[in-house]
Amino acid sequence: MAEIIGLREKCDGLIDVLHEGEAEVGEMMKALEYVEERSESLRGACEDLLEEQVSDTSTWMKPLMSRRTSSRIRRSSPTD
């Protein structure tokens, strides 16, 4: 009978460890969800920033590109 009681206590101990593990996994899942949300938010902000930079670059590059194109046209025109 003592052996059965000892085995039962071990089983109860294992059940406690499993419950603790389950709680830890739950906390890890919450942390993962938080990280995924923040990552998505950060990705969106980076995309917005990149889009803004590309837009700003194209705004100031247009006059430069226009000058380069017109100077190429002048150079290639016959001078006679």
C-alpha cells in the first residue's frame, strides 16, 4: 500500500509540473502574440517610411532627370 501511495504522490507531482508547464506555454503564447503584433506594426511603419522616402526622392529627382535628358538631346543635335 505504501508503494501505491508513493506512486500516487509522484503522479500528483507530475500533474503539477504539467500544469506549471501549461501556464508557462500560455505566457509564451501571449508574448509571441505581442511580438507578432509589434512586428507587424513596425513593418507597416517601415513600409510607410520607405514609400515616403521614395516619393520625396522622385520629387527632387524629376528636375535633375529633366535637365540630364535635355542636355543629352542638345548634345546629340546636329550643330550644322
